[in-house]
Amino acid sequence: MSYLNGQTGYREELLNTRSIVKMGSYVVIEPDGIVKNAIPGYTNCDVTILGSPAMGASFADYLITVHEGGNNPAFGGEGLESFIYVVEGSVKVKNADQETTLTKGGYIYSPVSNTVAFENAGTEDATLFAYKRRYEAVEGYAAHTVVGNDNDLPWIPYEGMENCHIKDFLPAAGDFGFDMNFHILKFKMGASHGYIETHVQQHGMYFLSGKAMYRIGDDWVPLQKGDYVFMQAYCPQACYGVGKDEEVTYIYSKDCNRDVQL
């Protein structure tokens, strides 16, 4: 059975998809075709692996539906850092440093080898966007647990543009203990990047609202709420916000603060 659409058996219409897989450049996964993955440790959860090393990513991204009573006692692992963001609903989370309840927009970053337990905090389903990555240590620096909610973070004009804004989840800009960061970008209708970016960092992106035309690699690709995108290093990229009544927002990861390994 497909993860989100509940489809079983035949469809009346011809099969089609907006998903695109261009290995070595980018991957787009629309929600209609994603499937459930059976993974040890998850109880009463629907899980799909969105991004992984199988597509060239240095991380793994997950979309998780946590049903009533659902839980995972140890998301992450030895040598791994992890991040969990609540798209809908609420979950109780706990690592070695903190224990709290996250509601919509809430998040927790847990440093290397400090796994996170999560459990549905109510009776309605909770939807999580989760990430884990092998931490790149630098002598003299260390990351720490960060808990917050994006509703408490200010929108900052993105590179001086008043119709495009960003939120930063982690203090990576001033702390070499962090080798990655999470952000939300927001584009008003008609807004865009100031230029087509081309950089060494990879991205894993999950669209939270709105619609966009996105330059990815050599293509202009239509994207919307619920879509997932992976961009490989040096993949050209830029966004235009489109549509009629909803600004486009997406949450994304970006590795940072580290030199290349030769």
C-alpha cells in the first residue's frame, strides 16, 4: 500500500508521476508514490525513507506518521547526529539532555550518539520530518542539544530581499561545533532567489506549503506542498514562488562549517 494515498488494487486512469530521479544531480519525490518501509524500532508508525546514501546523500531523511501510542525509543545511533521536526500533531521527545513535548513547528537537534526517543503525545496522528547524519568532528568544538519551535523564530530577509525570508534553527553560523543546519525558506508569490546557486553543500528539502517553479540542475520543475527534493553537491538551484493564495515554504538541511576531505 502506498504510504499516504492508501491506494491498493488498480486505478481507472493511466499511471503517472511527477517524481524525477536523476542520479548524480537531483531527485524529486511526490507524495502519491511513496511507500511504507518496515524498520525495527518503530511501533505503530508509518515510515518512509525519503533521502538516503542510495541516492548519493550524506544523510537520511524520513517522513513518519506516528499514530496514537506510536513511538521509537532511539532515533539516531552511534556516531550519528539527528533532527526531528513536527509537521503536524504533537510528540513527546527525550534524549540524554532534555525531555519535552513538541507541537506543530517544534523541533529537536540531538548531538552525536545522543539518540532521541519520541512518542505520540495525543490521540491524533503526528507527522514528523526526521533526519540523521554521521557527525564530522573537529577538535576543540562540540555541538549541543537544541529544542525550539519555528513559530518563536523571527523571519529574516533573505540576502536583503523583502519578499523572501528565512529562519535558522541551529546556531551553526557562529559555532563550528555544528556541521549542519536546518532552515525554512519562504517566498511570496513572484519572489525568487537573487541568483541561481551552485555550491558544494547538499540539500534535503520538504515542502510545507504553497507551490513553486524550481530550477534544479538543467530543469525547471513544478513543486508543491508535500514534495521532497534531494539536491546533490554543485546542483544549480533557484526558486520562484507561484500560485494564487499561499506562500511557498520548505524546510531543508544544509551541511556547513567543514573543509572538503581529500
